[in-house]
Amino acid sequence: MDAPGMDPKEIIARRVALELRDHSLVNLGIGLPTMVARYVPAGMDVAFQSENGIIGFGAPPPHGMEDPNLTDAGGGFISALPGAASFDSLMSFALIRGGHLDMTVLGGLQVDATGRLANWMVPGKLVPGMGGAMDLVAGARRVIVAMQHSAGGKSKIVPELTLPPTADRRVSLVVTDMAVIEPTDGGLVLRERAPGVSVAEIVAATGATLLIIGEVPEMPIQTTKPLASLPV
Amino acid sequence: MRRAITAAEAATLIADGSSLMFGGFMGVGTPERLIDAIVERGVRGLTIIGNDTARPGVGVGKLIDAGCVAHVIVSHIGTNPVTQKKMIDGEMRVELVPQGTLIGRIHAGGSGLGGILTPTGVGSVVEEGKQIIETGGRRYLLELPLRADFALIRAHEADYNCNLTYRLTATNFNPVIALAADCVIAEPDEIVPVGVIPPDAVRTPGVLVHHLVERPR
């Protein structure tokens, strides 16, 4: 059901990358969302923030050239691009909560019919802590959820959250390996299909009701080459 | 002007049951020599406040490995299985606070504010037991100030007036916790003569710092 030769995560990352806008400030969550930086459309100027205190970071330096004081939110080594800025955590979260962050891309465990996100804990199983996720969802202008459509055969798009919500806010867009879904006042609107996936297959794989308005187009996934200077 | 002390001398100030704020994000920007000295001293029952518990053997992860800690107030423990095990076994109490709220509460605690109003956590378990205040058409949680007995800071450069600079992402919580503790101990990578750090480069004015730890040998 996936596009030939394309990994599900790559489909998601490539489609999310089309949401990037020129001259914007963007925060990418750890894991799948980080892959979005590989597919920045050519010529677009996007500043990436890492919540631990830097805007304008680049790919990990070659082995032997790492700086122990220059890391991403996962603790991995990064580089600073010319024009980068570093700052303390108070500034970092003022940027996040204060309306200065144009977009955040986060992973998800569940999204429900009202567009609420759960992504920070599974009671009794996984309690990593929310880190910056609750601030990001509360404060970013656009919140994009990048996640696989299903986990263990179960839809991650559910009628109502069964996991603890991250915030009471409705997210802006959900991008999965099967579909692009926009939560609206009326419910979850199916906006796009992944290449080669039918509307019927998406509806069958989705726990919540989807609104289908007219013809649902395929994702206009680009085949932009990864930029070597950006984090992967 | 202040004479630098050893990490071991600094550790003798910290008693069982003290509360410590620490700088560091996944251990980056944590004063490792001070942490080692506290582990060496065998302090017990600490409350530690900072971004995360790093990994076993790294940063404050060493305090947790050594059984020094009774209570943790952080935003994330996902990278430290020892923290999770001690939490599940009931050996250690873990309080999870959203990262922006945590740094905001520390800032409030150190700058004379009665708390912060934040939209973060509204509609989640974080709001339980907290006052919700509606203003300007939006709902906010009242989050109360946070202070500690000690702040343990990792700086890049210090001078003997205790002015401090930081480097890149090792900055994180450090300049903010310098405001919010009764005793502030700074561990710099380098100590330079007074006058070498340009006033504009000082991120923490020396008046906030009580003790300076010697540079690494």
C-alpha cells in the first residue's frame, strides 16, 4: 500500500516538508519529525530551533570534530551554521510559547476526532515525561503531527483519546504514511492520500470518522534531494 | 574578589536532605566535578531540580546511580532507566513538570515574582490541583515559584569576581538557576583575571555567585 520503494517514514517526512514556509522558525521533535529537515525544498530559508537553546543548527560534525557543548535535544552532537544563535532555556521557551515559533512537528501516540493529541505517556508502561512537548503544542502557531497511521494493527486516529492528552488544543494537521488529515470544527477532513492508497483503504484503517469532501488527491510528494548541510 | 575552592570543599557545604538545582540538558552543561564530589561525600536524601536526569553515569545520573537522591523535579526521565526503575520501586519520588513551566517557575523563584500564568498544561493532568485563571480570553495555569538550597552551575569562563560566561547549548538552565538558590556554586572550565571578560559578555553577574570551584587541573 506504500509508494514503491519509499519507506513509510520517508513518505511522512517528505509530505511534512511541504508544509515548511520561507523565512519561518520551526521546531522538530526527536525521532521521525527530525527527518523532515532532510527534505527542505531547495532555496527555502527555514530556521530550525532545538529546544535546548539554539537556532540555526546543522548536521553532526565529522568524527573527531564534535564540540561537547554543542548538542541537540536528544544529546547528539550537532554543528552551528553561520548565523546561528544560542540562548538559555528561558529564552528558548519564550520563543516557543510566545508566538514566535511558526511551526512544530511532533510525533504522536493518538489523535482523536476533535484533533487533540496524546504523545507523552502510556500509563503503567511508558512515562518518559513531557519535556517540551506541552509547551510546543500550547505555543506554536501551527502544530503538525507526524506519525504512522497505525501501531500494532491499531489505528492511532481514534474517536476519543484513551491516553492522557498533551494539551486541549486542536492540532493543525496530521500527516501519516497513508493520509493527510486536517482537524476542523466539523471533524477530521481527509485532505490527501499517500501514493497508491485508496480512500476506502484509509477509511478502513482509521478508527475515527473521516469527512470526505469531493475527490481526495494524492500527496504531491516532491523528490527533492536531501541537503547535506542540514541535520538528519 | 573571591578565592576558588576545590570541588570537595564545595561538596562539604551540601547536607543530607538538601535541595539542589543543576544546569544541564542530557548532561551537557552539568558541573561534573561537583557532582563527582557530592557522590564521593555520600550525601543522602537530596531533592534535585533541573531539566532531565540524563543517562546512567552522566551528569546527575551519577547522583541517582549512587542513591543520593530522594526526590526529582524534572521535565524528562525517558533517557535514564535507573530513574524509571527507582521511581517504579518507590525508592525515589519523581515530579514531572513541562520544561517551559519548570524554567519559568525557577525564574519566578529567583526574580521576586509570585508565580507565572502559562497556557501549558491546560487540559492535561498537569492542571490537576492548580488554580486556573482566565484573562484576555484565554485560560492559564497559575504555576508557583521554585527555589532551592543550592544551585550547581557549569560555566565556561569565570573571573575572580565570579562573573560567568557560558558556551552554546551548555547554557540551558544555568543562568536561570543562578537566580533561584540560597547558595550558588559555579564550576567554570576556565578562570581568567578580573577585567578579561568584557562586561557585555557576562551572562551571570558575579554578585549572584557565592562559591567558585577551581579550574580543572
